[in-house]
Amino acid sequence: QVQLVESGGGLVQPGGSVRLSCVTSGITFNWYDMAWYRQAPGKQRELVAAIGNGGAAHYADAVKGRFTISRDNAKNMVYLQMNSLKPEDTADYYCNANSHYSSRQYWGQGTQVTVSS
């Protein structure tokens, strides 16, 4: 059974930082490209950052220079370090695993990040 479990969300003040974690099980982790998406209330889910199975990363323009995605293939985990947070970063953040070799894709249940003073 495939599971992606996010953690690390919560309430943070503008300008603050938070680190999201996603632990996976049931997949051969290094066969998968990993990503973080977010969905704010009333908005569509959007890609925040992605990291390939080879380690190449890319970011949405809105988070470049503030967020960093990383992965630990030994621990089957992906992280999102979020710095200089803004109220517009408030959203549910979802971990995504996308097979590099097939059409298989999996999602976590999401973790909420609220940026507010």
C-alpha cells in the first residue's frame, strides 16, 4: 500500500520559516519525481516545487528564492523549506510522487500552512 504522509504545517508569522516533510512508503522512492503542490481556499491546486529522481529542482516563480525542495533517497523523504513566508503562502500543501517510468502518481493527504500575524 502506497502512503505519502506530510507533516510540519501550522501557524507561522509573516517573514517566518517552516519546514514540511513527506515520508513515503510502498514505492521505490528513487524511481519517482517528487513535488509539493498547494491549494489555497477557492483556488486551484498549483505546483510549488519539484525535484527529479536525479535531484534537479525547479520552482514556481512565486516561491523562487524563498523555498527549497530537497529529498533524502535513503529515508524515502522529501522536504520543503519555506522561508520569508507571506500571507499569500497560506494553503494546504500536498506531497506528490510521480513515477519517472510510468503514469503512476500518488498524493498525500495534505498539511495546512497558515501565515498570519
